[in-house]
Amino acid sequence: MPVETVVEEKPQPIPAAADHASDVMLLLRLVLSEGPADGRTRQMLENVARASFEMDETMISSLMPKLMSFGSSGSSRASAALQAQPPEHRAGLAGVVLAAAKREPGLRPHLPRMASRLAVLLDISESDFAGPRA
């Protein structure tokens, strides 16, 4: 009897996100924690960077200190800068953040809260970007 080999496919990066990976990662960081980030937040960010953007360890190690250094005042400034973008761009970023979060098992249960937080951070309506969340 022939034996069937099952090969688990690695998820492909999110193509539309490649040009905006740093904005998406920043936005995800702000969604996960407004204040100082903890080790769990860092791990989630690293997982998303690898799975959704195919970042290597060098890229991740240069990006993480920047993302982890945001506190409440930095979050407000970053949110204001993102809100200055056109609404279509903000909605696109929110959609990419949710698509990336869906790839991380630890974030999937939090998608509804994340969508609400994205809407607040980007000053847009959830209906502008949120589709099915599961």
C-alpha cells in the first residue's frame, strides 16, 4: 500500500503588505499595547514579522528595539502620524494588520478587539476595513 506524504506548506507573505511592513508592524505594536511592551508582545510581533513579511533575524533585531521603545506619548504621536494618511490608506493598513494577526494563533482570539482598537487608532470605522474575522 502506498504511503502518502503530507507536506505542511509555509504560509506565503502578504504581498500587499511588503511595502508597508514597518507601518503595519508599528500599528500592530500599538494595537497590542499602548504602554510599555512585555515579552509576550515582543514574541507576537516577531512571529508576525517572520510569517507575514518573511523578515529575517537581522531585520527583526533592528526593528524590535524601535517598536518596543514606544510608550504612551510615542503611541499618541505615531497614531497622529498614521491618521494624517488618506482614509483609504488607513483602511488598507488596518486590513493588512488583521490579515497578519490571523496568521498568529495567539492573536486570533483577539481579532474583534483588535479591529475596534484599529478603528480608534486610525480614526476610521470598522466597516471601512473589517470583513470576516475568523
